[in-house]
Amino acid sequence: MRFISKIFNSHSEKDGDFFLEITHILGFKPKTIGIYKKAFLHRSANKKDKNGNPMNYERLEFLGDSMLGTIISKYLYREVPLGDEGYLTKMRSKIVSREHLNELGKDLNLIKFVESRISKPHFGNNIYGNVFEALVGAIYLDRGYDYCEKFIYERVIGPYVDIEQLEGRVISYKSLVIEWCQKQKKQFHYNVYEDTGNDTLKHFAVKLSIDNNIIAKARATSKKKAEERASKRAFFALQNKMKKNK
């Protein structure tokens, strides 16, 4: 008993609160704690391994993204036996959307583990989803597919996935607007225009025109975000027509 206690205490002293907190999040004890530490290592930390190779969470993020896609695909294949390829692809996209993964990362407060030279308030929202995917990748490397699947079922599918709610969830207003315009044979254009705002960060201003009529305008820190925001405004402005002509 004393011997077992000595092992546990030495492990805790070495890895500190990180080991205990990660164990709580995972629902099981890690075998190789170093893999999980790497899952929260930001590029700005400029860490290197013993061979001089850069170390950060990006490779684990890539692996975690693949594992999430595979396990969610398997779940949907079993859960919706009548769903065709297009339906299953859309549903998977909704579950693993960047917005949804960011929510998961925030709920688990994963950002507190991130090691970086950048102040945490200066990170964008995507850091939450990035480290969540990296954590999934770390689980796969450390404990294999079964533990990875168990974690995703308990932390993603169980508490967050509701097929009926997901069917009505919009992941891209721009796609909806474009699809509607194409079906109705309407001309649409997203145009960037000059907008002299007082923001510290550079913003892009976008006008969405349909059949030469400006339907919506929006501003954001990237052209893509501005187009999505303008599309959302256009969707709510035109939703009655869209439902009628669907």
C-alpha cells in the first residue's frame, strides 16, 4: 500500500495539477502525459524536441480532426440508416463545424492549459476548437481508437448531438443564399467596398446584391466573415420568399 501511494505521489509531484485535471476531463488516466502536454503547446512557445524539430499542437490537431470525422461518421451511419451520402455529410459537417468545436473547447476550459508567448486574451475563438482536436489526437496516440471513441461519445455525442435539432441548424448562410439564388435563377454578387471605420483592426465591408438590388451589407475582420454576415442578414430579410419558393 505504501509502495503504491509512493508511485502515485511521485507521479502527481512530477506532473502537478495538469495530470489530475486532464484525468478528470478524459475520464481515465493518461499513460504518456507528455503527449497531452504537446496538445496544448502553441507554435509561439518555440519549443523543440531532442532532435531539434518544432513542437506544437498542430500535428495532433490534424490527427484529431481525422479521428473526429471518422467516429462521427460511424455514429451517423448507424444512427440514421436511411440517410443518403449527402445528408450524412451535411450532418457530420454540423457536428464538427468550427463553431461547434470552439464551443466544446470553451465548455472544457481547455485554453487554461495552453502554453504560449501570446497573452490568452489575444487568441481568436478558433484556439478552443484547435486544442480540442489536438486533445482528441493525443487520446488516440496514447490510448488507441476505443478510448478515443469513448471520449467523443461522452463529451461530444452524448451531451451535444441531437439529430432533429441538427437538421434545422444552419452552418452557412452564404450557402443557403447561393443555393436559393441558383434555383430561382437570380444573379447574385458579393462586392467589397470602401468603408472608413474607426476600428483598430482592419475590417472588410461587403455588399450582397441580388438581381442588381443591394440586399444586405456587413463588416468583419475578414472577407469570408463579412460575406457570411451579409448572407445571414439577407437570409432573414428574404426568408419568407425563400420558404415560399423552396
